[in-house]
Amino acid sequence: TRMAFYAADSYRLNSPLGYFAFNGGLRFSYWDFNKEFLVSPRLNVAFIPERNNSWTFRFATGLYYQQPFYKEFRRPVEDADGNTVINLNPDIKSQQSIHLILGGDYTFRMLDRPFKLSAEAYYKKLNNLIPYEIDNLKVVYQGENLTDGYTTGLDLKLFGQFVPGTDSWISFSLMKTGENLNGITVPRPTDQRYSVALFFTDYFPKFPKLKFSLRGIFSDGLPTTAPHSTRDKGYFRAPAYKRVDVGLNYALLSPLAEGENPSGLHRWLKSIWLGVDVFNLLDISNVSSYYWVTDVNSIQYAVPNYLTRRQFNVRLTIDF
């Protein structure tokens, strides 16, 4: 049985420097499997300067816990006959993360349209981690709290409304996450060191019913190990993930302009869009995982499994 309770409060303060907003809370939880009682304090602070309210600054910190689910505390042990059996680890602890996050937003107008630039830097100290490896698409946990680690990074994102009510954006992220595994510092399986993503949508000139969208992503590959091995013994990275999608949408029923009275179908529907998409436009073969083959000399070869290549999609979107 798991029980949890969360208490929170907020406070606002006006000062000569600007406007402050504080939000904090305490989360209490108890798990009778391992008799673990947890207290998780959290605090968020936002500040808007008096002289320039286009800026917003944020700071957040807290102590967070992730209680293990069933697969995480299944522990392989060897019996007296040399057979490997699985038992549940009654001494398992929740994984702990201490968060420090500093961010800010800047709103402005460009090309007579609203834009917002967001930035966030973070550091997370990780304790009581349960190591795991990825075998093809299967996640294999060691069933014990054996390691500690960290996650740090920077996220940048620029939003803009080229189409009213729809944000276009471009983002850039850097991240590094590692853990101390058997005395060696190695990247965690989620260590994706960089990522660039784009989403853009706009109307065609002189054709307000026709809308174009573009989505793209380029990100680092993840660490990979051979089966029955761990990253402290050796790993390599999968190739970078690359994908571009394009779409065309035609308004069978256009949204009403602001202040316009509904009539006809607009009495029941807001809009109807017919769309055509091309997913993975450049027909790139992205690696999802590896299938491992062992020869007679016990040498292992990693054979890549690929994600779906180019696909076409037709969709009908109705907004009520």
C-alpha cells in the first residue's frame, strides 16, 4: 500500500524592485512494503522587475523521490543449485533527486507579432539510483540502490505566433547525466547530450485557408551496451536521431474572427481542417535499438533495428 499527501501554499509580495511570487509545499508519502516514510519539500520563486515587466525570472528547488515500481525491485539471486531466481528486494529505497533550477522568460514583439524567449539551467543531484541497462527494447534493472549520479543542462526556446493561437518555436538543449557505476563514472542510459528542434506553422500568402507546418529534430544518440554487460565494462553511442516532417492543412470550415457572430455550422463547430502530412520527409533510417548476434568465437555483433521510414498521413480535425 502506498499513501501520499501534499500540502501547498503561495504568497505574493510587491516591492520597489518588482513583484515576487512564492509557492511552496510539502509532500508526505508512506510505503508499507519497505516501511519508507518520505518528506519532500518544494519551493518556487518568480520575480517580475518593476521597470521592465517584459522579463520574468524563476528559481525552483526541491527534494523529490521516485518510488520504485515492480520491475525495479525484482532482484536476480543465485540459489544453492546455481540457478538464477528472482525475488523482491524488501530493502529497496526510493530514488532521490535534489533539484536546482534557474530560468527566465523575455517577451517582445518582432515583425508585428508576439515572441517569447525562454531559458532554463538546471542541476539535479541523484542518490539511491537503481542501475539499469537496455537490451534491445527491454529495460533490465539490477534491483538494488547501487549508484548515485547527476543531471545538468541548459534549455533555450524561442516561441512566436505566425498563426494566431498557434506557437511556432525553435529549441536548443544541452544535457549531461552520469552515474558512478562500480567505481567508474559512466553516462546514464538517458544521456542525450544535445538536441535541436523546430516547429513552424504559417498561412500561405493570399490563401488564408491553407496552412503549412514544418517539424524537425536533430539529437544525440543514446549510450548502448551489449547484452549481459554494463556500461562500466564498455559502451558505444547510437547514431544521432534526425527527422523532418511537413504538413498541409486546408480549412473546410475556418475559425471565426474575433467578435464575429456564429451562424450555420459555426453554431456547433469551431473549425474543420483537412490535413496531409509527410512523416520523415528525407526518408532517414533512424536506429531504435540493436539486435545482437554471437558467432562461434563468442564475438558479438550489433545489428541495428530501424524506425519507420517515410510515411504519408491524411487526417480530418474537427474542433467543437
